[in-house]
Amino acid sequence: MLPSPGNSSYCLTIVALALAANGLPNDIVYAGFSLGAMPAQMLAQTRTGARGALLFHSCVPPSEFNGPWPEGVPLQIHMMDADEWVLPPNEDLAVARQLDETIEGAQLFVYPGNRHLFADNSLPDYDEGAAALLTERVLTFLGSIE
């Protein structure tokens, strides 16, 4: 289990996940689910050559990683509209809407429901219909990457 936001273990976990990408090529699409969206977003924003980013169930303002979203890097975000983890006091859905409106090549898909990890068929939050639509959209996104 990952540590909770706001403590030093949480920050170290994010850094460790990001450092694990050092051996990967630069020209890849980064993807992350929930807490994993943070290192995926950080890597897409900070590693030269990123081909795109897929953020599932979470995102943060690009300023968290000391800069704007990189020009020419497509972004796709997936969340449920009543997921308590993306609604106030959390800002994930509001940030996702802002990114969708301000970044060329960004797409936000908001699904009806209150589940967080709705794409994981091993969890009680799984939503078969939403997961199937998410998969279709992700495959289309990946197929559009040059």
C-alpha cells in the first residue's frame, strides 16, 4: 500500500516511481492510475521526447512540476463525475477541465458514476461499461500518436 498524500513517504514514493523510468527510452507515452498518475504526469512534463500522457482517475496542475504542459505532447484524462477522490476538497476534476480547455491536444473524458478505479476489473469499483469505453478511447489515442 502506498503512503498517504502530505507526508514525506508519499513524496519519496513519487520520486522513486519517477526514478524507475530512468532506464526507459524518452519517446514513450506515460500512463498512470490514481496515485500513479502523478509520476506519469511528471515524466510526461519533464522528460524530453515524451510522446503523450494517459492520466486515469487523477491529475494535478502542471505547475506542480515547475512548468506548463509541454507543447505538442498530447494528453488524455479519464475520471468519473462523482468520484469523491477527484471532487472538492480535491481539485483533480477541476484541474482536468482546465487542462482540457487550455492545452492543445488534451482530451478529458468524464464518465457517469462515483467509482474511483473503475477500469480495474479486480476491484469492487470496476464498471464494465465505462472500462470498455475507456479502453476504446485509449486505443484510439495511442493509434493517433505518431
